[in-house]
Amino acid sequence: MRGDDGLGPLLSEKLYEKLVNLTDKNTDNVYLLNTESTPENHTLEIRNLKPTHIIIIDAVEFDATPGEMLLIKKEQIDTFNISTHSMPISFIINYIEESIGSKIITIGIQPKQMELINTISDEIKTSVEELTNIIVELV
């Protein structure tokens, strides 16, 4: 794992824990998909689920304070260094929008460290907790 790039799996774990164990919200239509560094390998699963909305959350370098979050417009995606994926995320977004019609938003979190270490910085952990709480409220 590359340091703060591990925020996706951490967020998935925290969302699952809060939505399933700590709330009484109906989550029948909520799917958490941890695609790690290869979201393109999950397009069939996404097509089969036919989600109306998708939230993509990833480490994004945008020269901000570590942990700062940014809602990234579709037109801006290619101007950012978005994590360590093997295929540009804009290709995947375009494919999903065209094949399924899902509404997609992308949220970037400024990483502090992206070295090959198995530790997520405290700043990112704080942002993940904040974002988890926001998403749980929206469900």
C-alpha cells in the first residue's frame, strides 16, 4: 500500500461499520465497492448493479493541506494527479456514465504521504472520519 493512498479501503471499512452496525438506516440500495488500484476491473459489477449515483473517493494531489477535501468536477479530473490507478479515472467515469447513466461525483483528499508504507497519516484518518459521517447522514 502507498501510505495515504489506502484511504479508500479505510473509508469502505468505516462506512460499512457505521451503516450496518451503528445506524438503523435502510441500506438495501447502498453498495460499497473497494476497487483499490484497479477500478476498471469492476466495471461489470458496477454495470450489473446499475447504480443511479456513484461517489468516487481517492487520494488526489492538488497542493493543499494534507487531509483537505475537494469536490472535483468531471471536466477537471484529468488536470489532477489522482492516485495510483493503471487507467485514467476519467475513462472509467465516461464509460460508466455512457453505459449505465449513473450520476458520478468525485471527491479528492490531499494525501500527506504516498511512500510505500502501510500507514495512513493522522490527517487522512481525520478526513476519512469526517467524510464517513457526511455520507452516513446523506444515506
